[in-house]
Amino acid sequence: MSEALLHPSVPSAALMAVLGYAVVFFGILLLLVVVIVMGKIMVSSQKKAAAAAAAAAPAPEAAPADKPVAKGTAGELMLHDVDPKDAAMVMAIVAHKLNKPLNELRFRSIKEVKDK
Amino acid sequence: MNILETLGRLASESGFAGFLAAGGWKNLIMIAIACGLLYLGIVKKFEPLLLVGIAFGCLLTNLPGSGLYHLDMWDAYVAGTPYITAAGEVIEHLTFTTVMHEGGLLDVFYIGVKAGVYPSIIFMGVGAMTDFGPLLANPKSLLLGAAAQLGVFVAFFGAILLGFSGPQAASIGIIGGADGPTAIFLTTKLAPELLGPIAIAAYSYMALIPLIQPPIMKFMTTPAMRVVKMEQTREVSKTEKIIFPIVVSAFVILLLPSTAPLIGCLMLGNLFRECGVTDRLSDTVQNALMNIVTIMLATSVGATMVAERFLSADTIKIVILGLVAFAISTTGGLIGGRIMYRVSGGKINPLIGSAGVSAVPMAARVAQDVGRKYNKTNFLLMHAMGPNVAGVIGSAIAAGYLLSVFG
């Protein structure tokens, strides 16, 4: 190792320090660019994939005619062999147990599980 | 057989007699220091996983006659000069093989430090434990990891002013990176004679981060800045997390090849974690391997705290410079945070800048605690993890720069 590196003068040590800090920033800045570009590519490819999946997916099927839809079935909530009153009770119990208002919960399907 | 003569010889050859020999009192002081460090590790819980091992290594190496670690052997190894064994045999060129033949147990352990194996494996464990998601969600936080390396270079300059050589100053400066394995890695390469005090300073100050940082954070920010609530960051996909370690390894190592052992291992550990098919390896690296290496690293680093080397004015200077480095690194990160606060129109809480010093996840936790103190509804932890892990990369780059200049 040269004497200049082994025992650097004060000005050259200051220069080394400034240069070192600049190198760290330079390296991190380049890395930042790489990470941002990578992120943008990923986000756009995810969006494309999501759009392609949405386009390829068949239109949502109507409720099968042969499935029994109980009276009171509304919107997306499907009731299978469940009386609307029982369904309302189930929903109220779930809301109570979760300590959440009923209008913040989303029920998609209620089906009676029968003993075999 | 003369019993008295035998007993006399046993007494004169015992370690107790070593305390009465020239300079033996220094060993007693070092044993007291080892006990003090054990107290800090066990009772005060200052980085106990490392400090207990370091303190015990210090205790063992300073017991006269233990022969577990040979300072003169490693000095000869570094200088490339002949080494004379206890049996009087002259070894012209010491190698790791001859160290294994002639050295004590802690000499053998120390080979892993000298070869840079232990710090790299610990980095692998750190990588396996680190979630780079917050950094990927908010890549700008990388800049805070760079800003917080300020203390490294200020302490380097300060060490030169205090009369240390260039390589020694570089090793002292890296304490400001707040990254123990990086400090050990660089010091072993550049100034192995200072390994003991530098390791002690680095780990002690890392443990003291909750005490060192908050006053600086308060001083460097206004109340209005401290209460800023940051928005939820975007969700990062699994694919991004898998690609990240591969890209960073290739990019940073190409930029600064001397960072290869640290960055390579850090990112390999992270890839084990994220790729989803190497859970067993990730678990091993995070737990079993890291624990084994920590034992060997800590005891062998402690063994370098030999009285004749440790008890010097240089140690006091290193302890002071280490504190300065930590404080200035925190300040650098906070300055970066303030700049980002201005540029973002007040959307970034500058407190997260303090997490730009590595010390994962302690520094991020401190940012969270200080933020919550001023705004009870503020959760800065995930936002602070970005600069925190960026600090690991930043300190590795700083070490790489210093190694390429002085190595």
C-alpha cells in the first residue's frame, strides 16, 4: 500500500470521505432506478395479466335454473335449502359474534349442512 | 521425586503465576472488563447473543497460560513474517493449515473471521430474516439508507485527524454503518489489530440505539414533522420479491465487486426466504446456522481483546469515534428525511430517516416508538423498514468502497 493511502493527508482524507459518500449515493441512486423500473414493469405486467384474465373469463353465469333458490334470495346472496328466516338469524348471529354491523358484512351463500 | 520442587514448578507454570509476571495486571483488568461486558449482556440485555460470547472469549483469552488464542501468531500471519512456536520451531510462512496445527481453539475459530466466512454467513441469515417488501413498495426510501452513511465518512475523517492510519480509520468509520457483521468483515481485512474494540463499540452502540437516537430525532425535526401520517404503501407481488435479490446481487456486485461476499450472501439468504421452494434452507440459515456462526464469531472476536492490544488510548478514541459515527449517521438519515419531507410536500415523516442506519430492526422500531409518542395513531414501522433495510445495502456499499480504496 502506498504511503499516501497508509497515512493520507488531511485534505486527501477529506476528499476520500466526500468521494466515498458520493459513491454510496451513486450506487444507491442507480439501484433506485433499477428498482423503480422493475416495479413499473411488474405493475404493468400484473395489470395486463388481470385485464387478459378478465377478458378471457366467461360472463358470469346466471343462477342455475335447477338449483333451488329460496324465496327471499336477494342480490348475490344464494340460499340453498335455507329458509329466509333461518338465513336472517344466521346472519344476525354472525354479525353479533364478529361484533360488526350487518351492513358491513357480505354474505354470498348460505347452505344447510345436512348430516349424512 | 521432590514433591516441593514439583509443587513449585506447578505453581510457577500455573495461570495464577501469570498474573504476577510482567504485565500480568493488565490481564486482570481485561478480566474485569469481560465481567463488565457479561453484566451488560446478561443483566442489561445489550445485544446478549453476541456480547455474552464476546465477553467470554475476552475472559478466556486473558487467562494467562490458556493458549487458546495467539496474538503473535496472527500478527506474523498478517505481516507475512516467520513465526516461532512454543516448541521453538520456526514457521516461515503461516497458513490456515499451520494455524490449525499450532494454534489454540480460538485461533481455529478465528480462521472463520479472518477468511470473512462468519460475517458473510451472518449476512445470509439477516437476508433470510429480512422482508424487502417495504423497500420495494417505496423505493425512494433507498436514499435514506444512503444518507445515513454520513457518519461512516465523518468518523473516517475524524480518525485520520486523531492519527489513525488510512485502513484503521476506514475500519473505525464503518462503525457508523451500525452493522456488526460489516464492521467485523471490513476490520478483519483492513485493521485486524483493532477488531476487538471496533466490534465492542459497534455492538454496544447498536444496543444503545433506543437511547442514542431519540434525542437526535427530536432535535432534528419539528413537532409538525413528527406527527405526519404516511399513506399505506402498495402491495408487492411475490415475483417482485423473488427477482429483487437476483437483480440487486448482480447490479451491486458489478458496481462494486468488493461487496460480493456481503451482498451475495445477504441476497442469497433473501432468495431462500422468498422463492418459496427452499423453506428448509431459509429456516436453517435463519436459526441453526446463524446461531452456530454467532457462537464462533463472538468468542473469536472476544479472543482478540488481548490486554496488550486492547488497553491503549486507541481503544478510548475508537469508543468515542464510534459514538460520533452513530450520532452523525442518524443525523444524516434525518437530514435526508427532512429533504424528502419537503420534496414530497409533507407526505413523508422525516423520523423514518433515522432508520437509515442498518441495525435492523432496532432502528425502525425506534422510529415507530418516537412517531407514536407524538401521534398515537401513527404507525411508522413498515415505512421505516424501507430505509432500515436500505441501510444494510448502503453500509455494504460503503464497506465495499473503503475496501477497494484501502484493501
